[in-house]
Amino acid sequence: MKKEARFSGPFAALLQDFVRLKMSLGYKYETTSENLRRFSEFSIPYAMKTPSLTKRLVLDWTERRKNESVRTWEHRASDLRQFALYMQDNGYDAFIPPGKRKVSRGDFIPYIFTHDEINRLFHACDGMSAHRLSSKKEVFPLLLRLLYSCGLRISEAIHLKKSDVDLLAGVVFIRASKFNQDRLIPLSERLWQMFADYDARFNNNTSPNDYFFRNKRGTPLSRDQVYKTFRTLLWKAGISHGGKGNGPRLHDLRHTFCVHTLASQTQNGIDIYCALPILSTYLGHTSVAATQHYLRLTVEAYPELIRQVASTCAHIFKKQNGSPHEADGSAFKPVSGRK
């Protein structure tokens, strides 16, 4: 069990209560706790008798530091912003740090791969050249198929341990993922066999606590390493990329999984509202509402499906700016995609 952050200064008690509240709601808050611990030390020279987030203190803390990345800078400000809102809710004076507007789901349209694009991407994976210092050729054909076929987040895939893969039952165990949720992911027969083949070739001399996907040095893959190779594979597959932040992103494989799954279920005559709770659990969402927005994406990619689902969920499909991408197939329950 990880030790709780030790806060100091005039905000120590409030920070402790704030972090405990967030963790009780399912947030990991490890990085945030460390940022707030540093803030508690930073506030000590301001010598205030009662805890008060003054404008001067907030702006001093959230000022961008030399050589600090934009992402780190924004995270520091966001962490303090959440604490300031908590203080205000509890009757304390607190200046709210300014922050940039977050992109909502309604503003961002994920890239939905076509079935043909998925096949080309996997073909590019399978055709990677071997290198004595790299494990990419061995890892990526299985890793990207796992992301698409099971809808995993990249963080869930690269943190899998050998003990998390049950090759006897054909099940992958996702531990303490987003909101500290655990879940079991059943593998299709083909993916199950790929896991077994990979394990037999590369994991014979490893312990249960070793990462399932590793570099040649035995260290776990990083998100940046995977993304960089993913960009190269997109280029080889002839799939254009709009630049960093514009996609396709690794997370769009998860979006594509969801859209392909719902399309397949609808095409097979399954009630979409029976499929949604199952898909929501499979994805590790905290509620069906978090999964429901994929219905809109599915109809954008498969406009012909609107007639099949109109009687039960037409109210969901409000007209939006459509995605130019078409989607096919699904792997939630192994099915054949449209040819």
C-alpha cells in the first residue's frame, strides 16, 4: 500500500481531507497528491494564520517555470484548481486559478478506422523487421490487436503482468485501472492462441510479476514508445495522420472497437439497450451513460443503422458534424466484419 502524502504548512489538514475524499471516490490521485504536497511546502513562507488561497499565492505557484513542459504546467494549475473549488465549497476564501477550456466529447470527433484500415495496420505490424536491440517485431502484432479486439486503454495493456494473463482460461485480468476498477477480459480464440504463442516464445524464463510486454532490456514499454511506433505503422499502412493531438491516436483503437461492436450487434438484430450495459462493463466504464455516446458515433459511421434502432433510441442521435470515416466489423464478441 502506498504511503499517504505528508502535507505541511497552513493547508495541511485541508489537503489531507481533500485527497482522501478524491481517493474514496475512486481516483488514484498519486501524481496529484505529490503536486499538492509540493504546494503545501511552497505555501509555508507566506505565513498566513488561517488557510486562504490568495491571488498572489495562487499565481506564484501556477507561474510557468523555466524548462517546464506545457503539460506539466497545466497539470499543476489543474490540481490546485480542484483544491481551490473544494475550499470554496467548504466556506474558505480561495482564488480559482485560471485554466484553459477542456475539449468535451461533443467537440472532439474520434477517428474511427475502417475494417480495411485495421487490416492494413495489422499487415504493417506483421511485416516489421527484426532487430537485435528491439522487441517491436514480437510485441506490436499482439499489442495492437489487443487494443482493437478488446478495447483496452494503452495504459492497461502495457501494465499487464504475466500473472494477469490466464492462458488456461483465455482471460486477461485488468487490475486497478481507471477509477481503481478491476475487470476480466475474455479473449477470442484467435487472440488467445496469439497470447499463448507469444508467451511460449518470449516469457518462458520470466516471473509472474514481470511485465507481459517488455523491451529487450526487460523494462516495460512506455506510452511514448508505443505511440512513436504506432505513427510509423500508420504511415506504412497508408493511413494519414493529422499531427499530434489530431489523430488517429492509440486511443482511437478503443473508440473503433466500441463503434464496430455496436454496429455488429445492431446488424445481428440485438437490442442495442441490452448490449450497452454489457459493453459498458467490458470497457470498465463507471456507468452506461459513459458508453452511450458511442451510439452517436456508430450512427455517423453507419447511417443505414438508424432505421434499425430508431424505435428505441432515436432521441439519442441528435444531428452533429459527421465523421468522414466509415467503420466495419467488431471483436467484442468475435464476429466477421463487412467485406
